[in-house]
Amino acid sequence: MITRRTLLKAGVGLASSAAFVPFHARSAEAISPHLALANYTGTDREAQILAAAKKEGQVNFYTTIAKSDLEPLLKPFEKKYGVKINTWRAGDEQVVQRAVSEARAGRYMPDNVHVGSSFLDNLRQENLLQPVVSPMFADLIPGSVPEHRMWASTLLSVWVQSYNTNTIKKEDLPASFGDLLLPKWKGKLGIESKSSDWFATICQQMGTEKGVAFFRELIATNGISVRNGNSLLNNMVASGEVPLALETYNYMPMQAKRNNAPIDWFLLQPAVARANGIALFKHAPHPAAGMLLYDYMLSSDAQKILANMDYVPTHRNIPSPFQNSQITPVDPAMPAAERNKWNERFNHLFLG
């Protein structure tokens, strides 16, 4: 779980954990006049942003989007607008840590960031994000844009349950969380090591004390193996090493299944999702290009690409497998003290 302490410690070694692109930085004093376009609503808004973006020529993008998905998502933007995207990809915590540590050093590198909503709220609390007005907001599902307008949700990562189809038959799947207490699931369950947001929301939906007691009983009765990383957990389900994962981002088993891996998914209630979103930095070195990318990520063009890659789009007119499902979103504005408490509960229960 990211904290102010981890933010302060961040920065030096991050380039070694992800592909690094040398970006042009902006100093704290050099605010571009193009930043005003973030809230411009004139009829020539699109033309002004495009003209200014072409002059800037590039945009720096910090993101957690899967490496294999970046090219099909971003190449159409570069081809359409002639603006180069410099991408730096890492995990949520690393992205936020790097952005914060650079800003505190007076080096403003990224124009845009795309991470989970709770991590976007970390950046908002650090006063690094720029409020935006975009005509794209009208096409998004309710709740996609917070009142402060510091970011907009581009997609939902729905936590689903996944299973190895060589090991478990569809007719034998649990119909409820309570069914996981049956003896047949002993030694077959797995979870990702940083899933405290999922855990907190599930417990709150069950009733906090009842939810915590359920997971305590489940661990004592059938055991739950803990794996570090969602991709690793998904791969272990596909290999059969973990027959059933309690939570996996929906697109992972969907993509693996499409590639003929012996994996499938299902959804237990209560079901939980985390919004991922796009934001513009207030000290963006290329703010017009940043606004162009911001609008693009919310456009039907990009949202269709996301849907085709099994992400759950926030565009109201693009279908998803979860349109008729009851999904509870993680609260991105949960107070830090409460979030840390849930993280401690998770670690105590699942990690010992």
C-alpha cells in the first residue's frame, strides 16, 4: 500500500524495473500557456488543442497499461495526429512514486498519467494534477468523472474469479463465497499479495466483521496461497499450479482464454471493480499534446480498442460482459488511515 513514507523514499531505482525513455522535463517556473486549453470550452477547442499539440510534437505518458496492449492502443493516436507518445510503464506504486519524487525535485517530466483511481487520488493530494473540462465526459457512464475533475475513468478492472479448466469443471464451480468453505477447495485457492482494496470492499459489502471472519475461517479451513503479481497469479491458474484464483483482473483470463490457455472466469457476488483513469499534470511540459491524449483515451475509438482487448470501457455506448452485473467500485477517496488499516488486516490474515 502506498504511503507518504514510500513516496518520500521513491525515485532513484525505478528506471531499472521498467523501460525508461529519456523525457524532456519542465521546470516549476515554466508553465506553458497551452495549459489553459484544459478548461477551454469554445467551439474551436479541438482545433486549438490539435494545432498546439502539433507544435509540441510529443507527449510523455506514465502508465500501468500492460506492455503488450500499449502499441495497439497508442499507435492509432500517433498515426492520426502525428504526435509522438513517449511511454514509461511500471506498477501503480512505482508510477506514483516516480511522479512525486520528480515533482519534489522540481523536474516535471510527464504530461499524462494512467493508473488506478486510488493512486490518482494520491497524486491529487500531492497537488500535481490539473482539473480538466472535456466534451468526452458526456459519453461516459455515471461516476466516471469526480467533482474535482482531476481525472476521468477510462476503464474498469473488474476482479473476477478464474479457474483452470483442466482441473475444475464448470458445473463444480462455487455459487457463492460461502461455497469456498467446502472441503473440495482445500489447497486449491490463490490470491494476489496486494489485493487489500478488493479485500476491503468485499468485507464491507458482507459487513466488515462478518467479512473479515469469513476470510479468517476460509484460510484456516482450506488455506489460500499468496502470489506476488496479478500476471503471475493468472499464469499459475493457466498452468494449473493454482486451480482457482479468488481475484484476477478480468482481462487477464479473458485474453489467456482467447490464446487457448486452459483458463476461464466467473463472477461471485459481491463483485468489485477498480477504476483506472487518465489525468493531466498541472506542470505538463506538453499540455496541449497531453489534452489531445486525454481526449483520445476517452473517445469511442480508444474505448473500442480497450473493449477488444477485454478491458471494461467507461464509454456508455460500448458494450462489455458486465453490463448486467452488479459491481461495487473501490472507493478511491478512502482516508489514508482507513486504507492502511485494511492493508494491515490483509497482510495479517493472508501473509501472516
